[in-house]
Amino acid sequence: MKKLHLYQTDHEDSLRVSSHKTLLSLDSNALECVMDFSRVTPLVVTPNLSPSEAAELMAKTHTALEVVVDERDNFIGVVSFNDLQSQEVMKKVANGYSREELTISDFMKPKHKLKAFDTVELANATVADIVARLKGSGQAYCLVIDRAYHQIQGIISVADIEARLQQAIDIGNEAIFSTLCRELRPA
């Protein structure tokens, strides 16, 4: 089994934008589970969109992830349907924000916090290698970057892999759950 690395995204990394979804096996080539932006254009939104508008757009387009870009179309992060769930909005409201002032920028995962796989490593890896690397990482999705050219070429979603493998993947959400419990515990 190949050892894959998760790399920190760089400021220079930009989107490479341009589906065929078939079942995977753990022996499938790792590149088969990449949403390749040169073939599939991601759902792109701006950071000033409200959480309810973003969630509605995701529901209409049957997507669970949106790419967030600034006014110059520079990639600044991603936001998932789970990030916009009402309990996340309620936590912000409980902390003094009004619903009207909230935007997806309050919920998105910024580019500098995203991890990425390198396309060169993925070309010689299997889906099992990706699953092994993501287990326990808490990473529900990872970018795929051509590190030589600093181009974000796609994204890998654990939910997509689970659907195509037809099995659950434990990425260590218990760590996320324990963090949530600490945040909600009275001081």
C-alpha cells in the first residue's frame, strides 16, 4: 500500500475548471474518485451568499459541496451542506449574530485550512490508499492539486467514495463530535 501525503494548499493554488459516476472498488485507481474540474464544473458561489440561499442551491442542483470564489474569481474555500445545517446557524445566532447578517463566509472552510492530495501521487495509488490516508483524519473532502503548477484540479469527497464503494468510511468524526460537545458545554 502506498503512503500518501496531505499537503497544505498554497496561496498560488488556483482552480482548474473545465459525470460519469460508476462504482469503485478499493483496487480502483485513485484518480477514478476525483471530481476533475476540467470535466465537471463545480458549483461556484460567492462568500456573501446567505446560508439558506446556498443550501437551497445545493438542494436544487443535488450537490453537497460548493466552491467559494471572491469577486475576482479566486478560489477562497469550500462550503458543504453539512456546514450549513441549521444547528450550525443556530450556534452563530446563539453567539449574537442575526440570521440576516450571516453569509457562507461564516461557515466555509478557507483555502488555507484545506488539505490536498498531489495528482502525481494519486496516479500511482488506489482508492484503498486514499481511504487508508483519510481514516482518522477528520477530512470529509480533500483537494487534488498539480503541485508543480499550483493548480487545483479537483476534489475528493468521502461521501462520493462511500456512495461509489457502497460502504461507509470512518474518517474520525468522533473528534469532530467531541469538539462540538465541548463548544456546547456550559462554562
